[in-house]
Amino acid sequence: MRIEMLKSKIHRVKITQAELHYVGSITIDENLMDAASLVEGEKVQVVNINNGERLETYVIKGERNTGTVCLNGPAARKAQVGDMVIIISYASMEMEEARNFKPALVFPGPDNLLN
């Protein structure tokens, strides 16, 4: 049997941009992506701490060391610049693999950069 497990999480990162007139997705600083084991095009869930909105979209690689977290397209209506969000990815795995799996948990600083 396969189950869905937390693969990685970027916890309490600030939205730096919201671009409504863009093909939908979330742009994330490449350093944050690497730390969270995210790849471009991967499906993620974005949970807005400020307003409770939840959405699913896919990742676009952002410029490294900028702290960029930008909601694009219709997702831009779900958050405002400065809102705190949690970005979550999941993986499907066999029960035995899941028992020993350790997710990547990322806690960026207030500027969205890694300490």
C-alpha cells in the first residue's frame, strides 16, 4: 500500500510579490527550493497563515539569494505581499519507506533567506 507523506515544508515565508497577469504558479528562491528538495514544476500546497487560504500550484525557480516568493496568475488573489505562508510538498511512498522517511523542514529568516 502507498500513502501520501510530507516530503518537505518551507515554514513561515513571506510573499514578496503577487503577479496576477502571469501564467499561474509560485516562484521560489532557488536556495529555498534546494533546502526543501523541491524541483521546478513540482506540485505544492500553499497555506496562507494570514487569511487561511489554501491552494495547489507548481513551482517555478526564482533567482538565488533573493528571498523571492511570488504567487503568479489566479493564485495572486489568494495572498497579499507580506502575508506569511507555508509551502508544503508531499510524496507517495510504500508504508515501509514512509516509516523511516525524514522530510526536509526549512525555517527561513525574516527576509526569506537561509541563516
